[in-house]
Amino acid sequence: MSNWRSVFTYNKYSQIAARALRSSLKEEKRLLAEKRGVTQLKYQKWESGVGGTQTFLNPDAKQQ
């Protein structure tokens, strides 16, 4: 078994590896890679089979 598996999950391992890779990139490429890592979440309340308006959980994130 790999040493990292006894410490954290594969998702955490891949997150650490991605962060290390992004930090090693040159400034222009690093900024583009960091933008791809931003996640936006919306939710929508459904009533009687009809969806309501979609709302961002973090309204500031949609401007990025």
C-alpha cells in the first residue's frame, strides 16, 4: 500500500498534487489554471413539477 494512502484519501492526494502543479507554473498559465479550479454552485427549488429560479450559493463567484 502506498504511504500517502495511510494518511489521506485519493481526493485529498489529487488536490495536493494539483495545487503543487499549479504553483509551479509561470504566472500567466498559473492564473488560467486557477480559474479552471473555481467551482460555482446554483440551487433551484422545485414545486409541483415546476422549477423555480436558479440562485447562486455564492453570488460573487459568478463574476469570476
